[in-house]
Amino acid sequence: MQHYRILSALLLYPEGDLVAALPELEAGLIPQMRVRVAPLLIHLAENDLITLQQEYVQTFDRTPSHSLHLFEHIHGESRDRGQAMVDLMEEYKKHGLEMQGDELPDFVPLFLEFLSQLDDEAAAGRLLGDAVHVLAHLGRKLAGNGSVYACVFDVLEALSPVPAEELSEPPIKDMDEALETFGPGADGVEPLLKPQAPGPQPINFYPRAAAHREAA
């Protein structure tokens, strides 16, 4: 399932190594996927690295509605987001993936790299289907703002075994509550993740509206 790894690479901060590897990445995709992501491949190949990096930062780091952190789009900074990330880390561990580095577990490229390492294609499809609601939401936001990165999310939505549902807007961010719950990070701002309840918990990728229907 190398297509997940390739799509993951295309969503990373552009470095020289990524640009140099574009022909290899393109060759690793099946024709249908190659056609869909062609706009991004061309854009990465034809622009200088500084421009690409500035665009990436503006697109993903400085535009909250384009955040590459899945749970931010459905939980904001609430307690639900922290617990969902703890649950996702447990899912990674269950499949033998140990996280390294400083990225949060709901970072989209990390999630796609995880899918690429699964031996069971059905399991990968199930997890993608869980997350597709958020991924499609992010893709629509990117497309609405004319971002060339939207094509990657079109591919992911097409790969999903279930159709994407509409998301409601995330709750208002309550950083004071998040800091009280998780404690400050090394920079004194970002909350650290700590489990809020013992035992297995669901990975809350789903739109809240869908969860409410199930509970009704």
C-alpha cells in the first residue's frame, strides 16, 4: 500500500529531498491517482523551494481551517481531542508503530504513513473510512481557497470504502481548559496529552452529528 506513503510524503513540508524524489513518487502511483495529483506534482516541480515552503506554511500553519491535525477539525482544543489522540496512539501501538519525533498522532502525513505500514488492506480501509469525514472536510476547505494540495484529499476520499459525511464546526477553542487538563508543553503553550479515562476508548474521527444519531 505504498500509495499511502506517497500521499503522506506529498503533504510534508517541502524539502530538497522531496522535490528530487518527485519522479519516483509519481512512478509509484497507479495511473488514476497520478492523474488526480498531477496538479500538485507539477506545482512542486516547477516552483523554487523557497516559494514552495512559504506557500506550505501559509496554507497549513497559518490557516487554522487547513490544519493537518485531524482532531482539530472536530474537537478544537476540548478534552475530547486529547482523549481521541491518546486513543489513536494506542491504535498505532497495537499495530506495532512506535511514534518518534514531536508530531501529534493526528497529523495527516503520520496517519497516512501508519496506513501504509499495515499488512491488512481491509484494516487500512476501515481506518481511512473512519477518518474520511475529516479528510474530505479539509479537502473542501483547501479547494475552496484554491490550494493545489486539495487534490491529495480528493484521492483519499476516492480510496475510502465509505462516503464522507459533512462535519459540523469544531467547538470554540478553550485553551485555558486544555492547559488545565493536559498541562503546558515545553514552550508553555501547547497542551500535553494525558489519558482522561482508563480502558479502551473509541477513536473519535466521526462527525458529531453522526455520533448523535447513533446515540438517539
